[in-house]
Amino acid sequence: MNTPLIEVRNLKQYFPIKTGLFKTELLKAVDDVSFSIDAGETLGLVGESGCGKTTVGRTLLHLYEPTAGEVLFEGEPVTKDNLPKMRQKMQMVFQDPYSSLDPRMTVEDIIGEPLDVHKLFENKKERRDKILYLMNLVGLNAEHATRYAHEFSGGQRQRIGIARALAVNPKFIVCDEPVSALDVSIQAQVINMFEDLQVKLGVAYLFIAHDLLVVHHISNRIAVMYLGKIVETGTADDVNYTSIHPYTQSLMSAVPIPDPDYTRQRKRIVLQGDVPSPLHMPSGCPFRTRCRFACDKCAEAMPPLTDRGGGHQVACWVK
Amino acid sequence: MKDEKSLKKEHLLSVQDLHTSFFTDSGEVHAVNGVSFNLDPGEILGIVGESGSGKSVTAYSIMQILASTGKVTGGKILYKGDDLTKWNEKKLSEFRGKCVSIIFQDPMTSLNPVFTIGNQLTEAIKLHTDKRGKDAWDRAVELLTLVGINEPERRMRQYPHEHSGGMRQRVMIAMALACEPDILIADEPTTALDVTIQAQILELIQELQKKLGMAVILVTHDLGVIAELCDNIIVMYGGSICERGTGREIFYNPHHEYTKGLLRSIPDVKNMKERLVPIAGTPINILNLPKGCAFCARCDNCMKICLQEKPMELDINENHKASCWMNVKEAFEGGAR
């Protein structure tokens, strides 16, 4: 079997939280998560706020030092020591195009910074050429190079962020909610660009978002997270159309579909209550407190991900 | 939408040629330019648009809660036939809450963190009804039960930070319903919430609307939410209405280039992998509105007249109107044939 581009094995990320003067508790933001991404593939990561999807993305790039588990890039573990080398192959695009760009730097310097850090040019001309090539790639004009970030609209700023991520010619990009701050009509422009760049450059994406329609559209496979754990993963169509886990089913049925006839004839499974606090996680399956099918076994142990055919994996005792 | 009828019947709310501007250092910003619509009892009206389309400003103009730099510069807002833009502050504060209530996008910031939920709820009740003390408290508990909050008595004594986002939005809805208003304006009520919580809140709004028979104006950018809830839809762009009609008409028979573009730029449920067709260009800068159609700079089918004159609103059918020169052109060509 081929080595996947990215392999995540039993990744854990716990944050110590002060809950009293001398008391600290562990917040299990990501708890034993494993998945892999092939070259040129898009894995969508969905879940509600606080489920740990952003933390997965950040831990993957070692922006946070993982508590346990490992990340393999083309079979090679990512560690503190080889991080500079690895960061040339793995990059990130952030959610908020307003705060992720330095307001005191010109576009040229923002995109050029990764080139400077990794010393990817021989002379000034080469640096400039590379920057112009990247700007052209993401649909920015050459005359934008000397402007500052505040002179651009949200969609254009996101393009600058993407050009910056592409500067080191990475094979893998973590996209953390890259379109959720943008207007609908601009979202489509950026989504199309992500798709075009993938075809052109063969990059793989971990596409983190809460907009399930967009994730379904852009992803080859989707992983659904709930309270730090992956509860279901499979191809985008499997997870959307033939979801098995009760959480995925209710999540999918809750998405408002922009199609009046379709959306009104659909049966919605409305979940009761709120997501439990990750500090006081229920025993066993974290979803059992809101699950319609919960039984005694669910309280005892977390169900493992089991294959339900064709790589469609589900973590549930009942279904 | 029903012109002959509207002459005879009085609408619950009738907005006529509303103009709202903000007076800023960089000049007058025309946020709303000639918006007209009617609202009848029990109707759910959706106003959809992108940021800067003037959808929220329209809602705030109805409530008369514009920022200090904002002003309604023209048009009328008739509530049961009475123009509320001419009312004084005393009359308006009676009107707000009793006749029209609003819930905002962010349930985190619309509640006061230093007062208990009960304190804030009873305040609204005391202000608008003659209920005092125990009566007001009981009414508040009743309202919390109505919006589906468990253990309302205990929740009343808690502070906003002890509630989740969905809970807070429920409290906001309870507060808005305190005096059984005729109209509930919901300004992006679920944008800050997760999908499963969003589903709960939308269901609640729908249920309460049926139970209490009030009219709802739902302001949002989410076409999915609009499709799910609304009887009638208004699509706004650059401070004007581009298109209005029933939900099915807008989604299945769009007649404005902007609406068409908007629908093409979201994934199609029937064909998820189909490539999206974005609207070119960037959202309109309302500081610098064009002379003609607000959408002309981004429109693929822009004609000479679009740049020079605002399009007139044309009937597509009895449930549907659109303001696009393309329709005028088609009607003209169709007539000539």
C-alpha cells in the first residue's frame, strides 16, 4: 500500500485549565484522533464549535505541541527538530483574513516572508518574480504588490493569505474555516480557486469548516468530530447521504438547504440540549447524553471506529 | 404583492419608499434607497442580502433604533396605517416591545452580564405591562417555559454567562415576546449558533409564530434559513430591493441577475460536485453607489441603460416582482414578436 501524504496516529491534545486557585483540570480538546490524507486529496473536517476541529489542524502543524500521538508526513514523523523542514511542505490558511495579515506589511512582504524564512531565492529579482507568480496564481494584479492589507476586501485578503501559504510550494495545506468570514458570492470565488489550485499544483487540503454544504462540495472524504473525537468518516457522499452515526444524521438533517421544496419535505432530527462541557465529558461515548439510541453500553466505553464497508467508518455501539 | 387588495385592506406594516442614510466623515452613506414592502399578520417575510445590502438597516429603521449618525431621510413606515417616522420618542418606546420586537444576531452581547436573566426579563415586563412583583416573575417563568427552557425558576436566578449560546438566544426571544408583539424582527438570529442549535431556534421561531400568530421579519444572509422558514422573500443589494416573491418563485424562477448569481454560487443539493459559478467582482461599496442599477458593476448582462438608470420594478407574475432591465428588455422583445 502507498504511504499516505499525511498520517495522524492517536493524536491527543490536552490543555490544562485553571478551575480553581490551586486546581487545574485537563481539557481534552482532541482525544485519540487518527486519520490519513492522500496526496492531492481534500479531507473535510466538520463539527460544531468546540469539538476540536481547529485544534486538530493546529496540532497537525505542531502549532501546538501534541500531548500524545504522532503526525507522519510521507511516512516521516513530524518532530520539533525537523519542523523547519516540514513547514516547507505543510502550510495553513486562517479563518479571519482581517487579523491574519500584518497591517504594517505590504502584500509583497507578506507573501515574500515565507520565502525569506526558508531562503528560497538566489537574488532580489528571483524573489520578486516568485511573488508576482504567486499573486497571479491567486488572481491578484501585479500592481497590488506595494499595497497594504487594509486596502483589500475580505475575499482579496483571503487570496493574499493563500498566496502566502503557497509561497513555499507545500504539498499540504490546512484550511481553517477559510471562507466563513466571506460573503456568499465571494465564497464561491475562493472555493473555486482552492479547487483550481489543487488541480494545478496537486496540493492536499484539510478543509475545516462548519458549513456542511461547502464541505460536501469541496471534499473527497469527510470526518465528523464530536467533543474531540471522530465519530464518522467516509467519502463525502457516504457521510452526507448514508450517514450512520446518530450525531451525523442529526447534523446533516439540521443543515438548512437553500431549496424550499426539498427542505420542507425533509424530516429533521432536532437534537435536544446543548453540547456538554469538554471539561466534564460524559463517560463512554461523548454523544450519549443527546443520543436517541443511547443504551447502557454507551456509558461504559467509547465505541471504536469500525468499518461499515468501503472505508466508511463509524464509532457507535448501537448503529 | 396584491395591489388591488392593498387599496382596500390596511397592512399591519407598510414600508413605503424608505430612505435611510448615515452621515459620516466621508460623507452621506445611502444605506437604504427606496425600499417598499408590506407585511400582513401571520406572515414570515425573509430579507436576504450580503453585508452592506441594507437589510439590517431596514430592520433598524422600522424599530427606529438607528445609530446616532443614521437618519430616515425619506419615505414612510406605516404601522396599522400610522406613520411612525413622525412619532415622538415617548410613543416610540411604547411601540417598541409592545408592537414590534427585535432579536439580534449575537446573544452573547445583547444580554447585560451583570444582571440575572430574571432581572432582565421582568424589566421588560414591568416596562410594558402593569404586572409587578410576583406577577411579573410568574410571567417571566411562563415565557421561559414557552421558549423551551428547562427549570425556568432556576434559570431566572442565573446570569447570562451561565447559559450557552442557544439558551441565551431563547432568553432573547422570551424577552422579545414579553408583550406579545404583532411583529417580531429577527436580525440574523442564528448566525452565531451551531447548526444543531440553529435548527432548534428556527423550529422555535416557527412554532411560536404559529401559536401566537405574529408576523415575523427574518433578516439573514443564509439562503438555506430563508428557504426553510419564509413565505415571502425580499432580495436586497446595495440598499435596494432587486427581487421579491414567494419562496418557490425566488428559488426556482429567479428573474434578477443578482438572485440568479447568488443561487449559482452556492452548492446545489441535487448535484453537489458541480462547479460553482461565482459572481465576479467585489461587494458594492455603498459610499460610492452607481447611478443606475446597484448591481451593474458585477453583472454579466449589464447593458447601457443599467449604468444610467435605476431599473423599474416589473411584475413577473402575481406573486413575483423583479427590478432588472433584462426583464424590461425581454418584455419589450416579447411584445414586438
